[in-house]
Amino acid sequence: MGSLEAERNTVGWAARDPSGILSPYTYTLRNTGPGDVYLKVMCCGICHTDIHQIKNDLGMSNYPMVPGCKVVTNLKTTSPLLLHSHEVVGEVVEVGSDVTKFRAGDVVGVGCIVGCCGSCRPCKADIEQYCNKKIWSYNDVYTDGKPTQGGFANAMVVDQKFVVKIPDGMAPEQAAPLLCAGVTVYSPLNHFGLKQSGLRGGILGLGGVGHMGVKIAKAMGHHVTVISSSDRKRAEALDHLGADEYLVSSDAARMQEAADSLDYIIDTIPVNHPLEPYLSVLKIDGKLILMGVINTPLQFISPMVMLGRKSITGSFIGSMNELEEMLEFCKDKELSSTIEIVKMDYINTAFERLEKNDVRYRFVVDVAGSKLEQ
């Protein structure tokens, strides 16, 4: 189709202050162009990162502002804080004249990133998520000065580079959490050469990201140990998700037995926690891969790393190439997310429950089936 020119109004749900209460809000989508995709949102996942933004957990949220996966402290806008998911699945309505990968009717996904500079070292290496000028799917601004909006809304406009085709046969509500939680796990396993069968991995924290970590690692042929602070999720981890072992981190005897046994640990905990207990269960050259957004310093004693040549590293979502690979991997392995589907009018209750870890394991909002205007 020809290039899209006119601005369009849409309805999203917004938070006005750090109470984090969301309610309907009408706003204008950014100008669209020849390389853009205009899509109708079908559903979107809820990530723990969203709580950080609406509650000002990182101490950087400015009200009013447009929130997202990252706070932009110099963003000034007259809009309320729009909470728009970055695990968005929608149907393409129109495409610009330069769009070649998509057409009307395609079911597509949009993740955390909707723009990058295209010329820096990360961009040239196709790891655009590490571009210093990346544009977040919300709580950011496009190059034209318009604030970015995400998926808690009727519609979105996104550059085609940051849109991914959902594989045929994959349910939209199942695909949504994969666009953040799924690729967040897949990317470090891919980058650090941890995809081969036979490895022994640990998943620390059994939430939205952690449960996909178990499923993806098991599908790669790994022996998977779930590590948690209590025994509460033992049956779930072993019987439902298929983990091989379950460790309670406060059980000193069992942690000692597990010493030097794991090739890697994916640490999904989003609050401050000690690192030494988990470093102790890594093999020589083992990797502790941090994924939780934590706003206080983490501490460890250096011999825990030095005496095993162990690494503490981090990873952030994944590239568009990895996102495509991960979706195909999940389709081939018939992996699905464990989700609870809710309507938009339940969103505030869903956030309250998510804060209490009362979800198994990811909320997905049925946007298309919700009445956004109230």
C-alpha cells in the first residue's frame, strides 16, 4: 500500500502518578511513513518492568511522562504516564510503500525496541538492543519528537525493522510473553555458547522469565535446576515445567552438595539478593547471568569469582535476529508460555497480583476483546 501520512487517534490506558492506577486515555499516534507498519493490537503481556515504571521504583520517573522499559529522565510531555506493554501482538492493517516483509492481515509482534541509530558498532553487528540511541517502545521519543507508545492500546505504528512475524500456528496470546521473557532467556544462551545439549543450568527465580528459562533450556537438552528461596514452587517446577532438580537457597546442606555443579545460572530475581550462594554452585568458568532490574548495588567477595574463574555478567532482551530465531525455536519445539488471560478492566488488579508474585506465570491482556473506552 502507499505510505501512511495522517496522524490517528487511539485509546490506551494510562497512569497519572506513582500510585500506578491505570485508566483510559485518548492520544495521537505518531506520524507514519513509508517504512512503517500500522497494526491493530490483539494482546500484550505484562512484564515486571512495568511495575518499576508506574511505581517510580527506580526513582527516575517524571510525571507526567510516557513510560516504558526504560525511564527517559529528560522527556517532557503533557501526556499522562502511559503504561504500554512491550510484549505486543497485533494484526497488520496497513503498511507503507517501502515495507517489504509484511502485508495486511499478517500477525506480528513488537518487543522492547522500536528504533536505533543504525550506524554504531552494536547496530552494525545486529545487536541493536545495545545501541546507545535505541528508541524504547514506550517512555521514549521518536526522532520526530513524538512520544513512543506501546501495546496497552487499540493500535500502534512501528518501523518495519522492529516488527517480527509470528509463526503460523502459534497462538497470539502464547507468542506475546516470548517477545520479552522468551528472548531474554534465549539471547544469553545463544551469545555465550550455551545452546549445546548436555549442559547443566540453573534458573534462579520462577516467574515470567524464569519459567520460560526452564522450558527453553530443557528444549535445548540441558539438565535444569530451579533455585528458589522457598519450597513453595517445587512441585510446579518439577512436575509441570519439567525441571530436573529443585534447590532451596536457604538449605545450606543441599547448596553445599550442589557446589561446582552448574555451567551457568540465569538470575531473574528483580530485587536485591546475595550472589555468593549462587556463585558457589557454578563450575570453573561458570557464568552467573543477571537479568533482573535492581536499583541497589549487589555485593560479593572477589575470591568467589577468582578461585573458579567464574563470571558475573548480564544480558538485555535480544536482537531482532534472535527474536526471529527464538520464535522459530519455540514453534519447532512446541513450547508455550504459561499464562493467565485478562481483560483491560482487570489491569490494576493484575498489577497488584504481580507485585505479590500471584500469577502463573505471565498475565496477557486480551486487548482486542476489551472495551478500552470507559
